[in-house]
Amino acid sequence: MREVILDTETTGLDPRTGDRIIEIACIELLNHLPTGRVWQAYVNPEREVSVAALDVHGITDSFLKDKPVFSEIVADFLEFIGDAPLVIHNADFDIGFLNAELGRLGFPPLPASRGKDT
């Protein structure tokens, strides 16, 4: 069985108020064991990172300014995760942010049931 462990970092706590994803990292598992395949991208959020978020992850605006925007990485991301279940710490948070980004681009949302919360 294929699964993908997934984590995001963001500019803040709420995509409904304009916070955005700044990093996505994924590790592929097969039968619960890492395969060695990983996928990771930093993302230019086209807005500032909040001080509170910066204190958590340390990813600065200056570091992100030359990174691709979400529309430039979305196809590779979706290809990597495929239809695998997503193992996520605080799944509602990460899926909420992913769905906000996908929705801005007209992609269908990821079903909440796809996230297996740790």
C-alpha cells in the first residue's frame, strides 16, 4: 500500500484570511516503509510571512522571494501524491491550506477523508 507523509509550512494560521503555503514536503511510503522518494518545494506566497509563523519555522520573506509560486509547482505536487492516502500531523490544517491554494487555481479540493491525522 502506498502512502505519502506530508507537511506544510505557512505564512500564518488561516487561509481564509489570506495566509498561504510557503513549503510542502512529502515522503513516499510503501507498506509503511520509506521508499527513498521524496518531494519538497519552497513556495513564494506573494505576501509577507507573519512574525508568529517566522518564529515557528524560521523561513524568511527574503528567502522566499525568488521561489516559484504555487501555480508553478502544483502539477508536480499533484503527480507525486497521486491518489495515495496522506499521513499528516494536524491534517485539517494542512488540507485546508492545500485546498485554499488548489481552489485559487480552479483545481478540485482534496477530500478531508484522504488525510490520516497523526
